[in-house]
Amino acid sequence: MATLRAGSIHDAALESTSPEAWRARLGERLSAAVARAWENAPGARRALEQAGLAPGDVRGLDDLTRLPVTRKDALPGLQAAEPPFGGLAGASIGHLARIYQSPGPIYDPQGHDGDFWRFRHGLAAAGFRRGDVVLNSASYHLTPLGFMFDGAARALGCAVIPAGVGQTELQLKAAAHLRATAYTGTPSFLFQLLSRAAETATPLVLEVAFVAAEMLPESLRADIEAFGVRCRQGYGTADLGCLAYECAALGGWHLHPDALVEVLDLETGLPAEPGQPGEIVATIFEEAYPLLRFATGDIGALAPPGPCACGRVAPKLAGLLGRVGDAVKVKGMFVRGGQMEAVLKRFPEAGRFRAVVTREQHVDRLSYEVESDRPGDAALAAALAEALREELKVRGEVTLLARGALPEGSRKIDDRRTWR
């Protein structure tokens, strides 16, 4: 593998300005975003009116907490009541570039900007540069992660191999033959590729990786970097795009200079102090989807303030600490107990259930324990597994148990993973 390369500041005008100028710029963008949402997104306008606000009432960051919060878990209901985007999009469906579907279902619009989700800053901070050949192993199917990385890499002047998920051997051959120098995707699949390359003596020249959609424990980062590949991670959602990313200095994730990110106390809803856990809430300024104070359901904490060796002045997230509600992320996809329950209700033979999430060799494993009148019925177990896979987009094995086998009060999702 090649020598680890340094990261760079992608846009010095945005990322290395003074903290005061950084806040002033975000305040101006917030005011403009509220005005656009009022004009073009009827759902956002109704929410503002219900809060007693008009566009002129939001002049800068000091007015931010006056805006109402929209929760991600509310999106399926909002979109069902007012298709397709719950009145929150700023453009009609025919004027969008693409539309995605996430489990829920939740529909996410994409505007025409080549780097609509703003991930190029994260890739640049990780060390991607013009002329890199990027193996993009993120999914291009219905969910936007593949296009998120694809657009960001091309915005930096990189060539992209649109590999998608799976087919490890084919991806390995393509990366070797085309001399891919960079990788985007999940960290677990990157580790599989590198391990397989070592086993088969396949020559790779990968130097740098930007990963997302899964946790990156330091043990996995160390295993990846032992192959000579610099590995940095980013944080974002399908709705909001990139919200934060690591730089060369590590020590947390810099908040994106073109997004407004808050961490709100879980009890009071007020801004949390650095180090205090809270829900991550973000505002983005995209004309096609001007989301205002969108609650992600992710729990995180801000890092203590202070300068970073990389030169960026944006505050940092210290990391992610979990989820609000019943959703957990497995193999890069959110799975929810409510979705599982809805699937199993279609099968009269199925009763109470428990989903179990474990992790082996840096790979997530999902399995289900389902009470049934037909314990041990292989055909029924296979049918349940396929129905759950179709709905959740994640494969898991089903074990059928006798009625009453599960403990009373069992959680719908038992996440047994540890992150070290």
C-alpha cells in the first residue's frame, strides 16, 4: 500500500475564517433559508405560522431556537398526508434530479447541484485530491449514499468506479486493474476488501478512505490503517447530507461549514453544553430541500471548544452515542422495531419477536427470534426472513420459537454490539 497522505482544507473561505465570521455567515444563510422555505415549502410555512413566526422574525443565529423542530420519525406520516415530501421540499417533483426511498418509507429529494449533499469537504479533509481514482462501494440503489460520494468525488476532480455493494471479488479486481487510489463506502466492507487482497496477493494502491453509514471503532480503524490506508469518517443523513467529518488531526468531527448543527438537551430541548449528550438537530440551506431544525434522532455531544491543528475553526462533534427511539443502524441501514412488527403482523402464525444485532470480525449480524404456533418450520422461517429483508433492506436469519419462549418485556431490538 502507499504512504499515508495529508488532508487539506477544501475551501479556505469557508473553513479557516474566524469563528465570528463563521457564525455571521451561518446567520445570514439561516435567514435566507427561512425566507425560501416560507415561499416555496408549504409544510415549512405552516410550521412557522403555527409557531407565530414570519420570515422577517429570523435575522440570525440568535433567533434559531425560536424555530420549531421537525422530527425525522414524523416524516413518514407527513409524507403520507401530503405526498411526496410532506410539503417540505422547495421544488416540485418533476424539477428534481433524483428521488430516493429509505425504510419508513421516507422519500428524499435530490436537487441538481453536482455535490448536493456537500460531502466534498469531508473527502478533501481526508486527503482525497484531483486525479484520484475512487472505488465507490456505497449503494446506488434507492438510497442516496452512492450518489452522495459519487458527486463529492467528481466535484473534487476524481474519477469514480461506481461499484455499489457486494461482489467482493469483482470489486477487488476492478480496484487492482484500474489502480484505485481512494475508497468510499462502509468501513466493514473496506476491511473485507483489504483482507481479501492480502489473502490473494492482489496488488492494491489504495491510499485513502472516507467511510460512513456505520460505526468506526478505533479497533477497526487500526486494522484498516495497518494495510497502509488512511481512514477518515463522516457523519450525515439521507435527508440532510454531510453534517460533520474528521480531519487529519482527528479529535472529533468538524461541523460542516455549510450546515447549521445543534446538539439539544434530551430533557429541556435547549442547547447542550460541550460534552453533554443531546439530540443532533440540523438546518440545511439547499433550495430543493430547505430543512429547518430537523431532528435526526441521533444522540451526540459537542467536543470542548478550542483550536484544531488542521486550521479549521468549526466546532467539533465528539462522536455519536446512540439513537432516540427504536431505530438502530445495521450494515448502514436503519431498522426499526415498528417496521418489523408491521411485517410480522401479515403472518398469523407469528407472534412476539426479538431482533438481535451482533458484530463479528467488524461485520454486523442481524437475526430474529419469533414466537410461533409452528416452531421449527423451515419454510415459514424462510418466508418471514424474505419479507423482513424486503422491507428493511437487510438480510437476517429467523429462528421460530414456541409461544411464550421470549421473556416478558423483551425489547424489539436487542443491540448486543460493543464498539472498541
